[in-house]
Amino acid sequence: MIRSGRAIAVLLLGATALPLASCITPIDLAANAGIGVAQAGTSIYSQGTLQAAFSVPMDRVVDAVRSEMKSLQYDATHEDAREETVSLTFRQADGSDISIKARRSSPTVTGFAIRVGFWGDPAVSRLILERVTAAIEKSAPADPVTPAPDSSATK
């Protein structure tokens, strides 16, 4: 009788542990592999908030957010800029808010979070992230070009 009770306990424990294996996120995998989120180029949507990181300074991220939200015709309603964080709020057509936060992780790494409405909206959040990412890539400073040697110069 005790052996069958142990067997049932083991089966129940195994059955409850199996779904947990599917809860591993891309960020967990990157962290376990020793890769930072900024290097992995991943994002995670959890509990209504989309989080990502960029390997660029915070001011470039904030400039891209302002530009893209304006082009998407979201009205800015609030901005709180501090040394290490910037919180921006925009209004949707239905009156709900879009909250975007940028946090300086280092001089060249910026954490980023988007929450659309009270419950979150993964589709709109990902659209905004894609647009901001594209704007950041487009605004990348050009590499200095070394001028070609002057062929008309004589020795």
C-alpha cells in the first residue's frame, strides 16, 4: 500500500513538473547561455508588459520612441525624465494609456518596457517595439570613412 502511494506521488510530481519546462523564456535561455538580452536581440511579453533591451545609449532609444509614437499618431500626455530612467505616456484613441519606460543599464545598454492599456496588448506592444527598433537601427551613426589616398600626389 505504501509503495503504490509513493508511485502515485512520483507520477503526480512528474505531471506537474512537465508543464514548467515549457515556461522557459528566450531571456531565460539567453541568461543561462551567458548571453545578455541586448546581445541576444530578444524580447519577452509577460503580465501585460513587453520588455526588451538595446545595445545603444538611452537618449537614442528615447528619441526613437518619441519619433515613432508621433508617426503612429499617439498623443504624448506625460514625460518624466531622470538621469537613469525616462517614463513616457501616450494616449490611444479609446482613451487608454501606452506607458513606455527606458532605463539606463550602462552607458551603452538601455532596458525598455511597453505596456498598452490596463491589461496589456501584445500586438500593439510588438508593433511599437518593431518601429522603435527600426528607428534605432536607421539612426545608427555612420562609421567614419577613411579617405582614399590621393592618386594625383607624386613622390
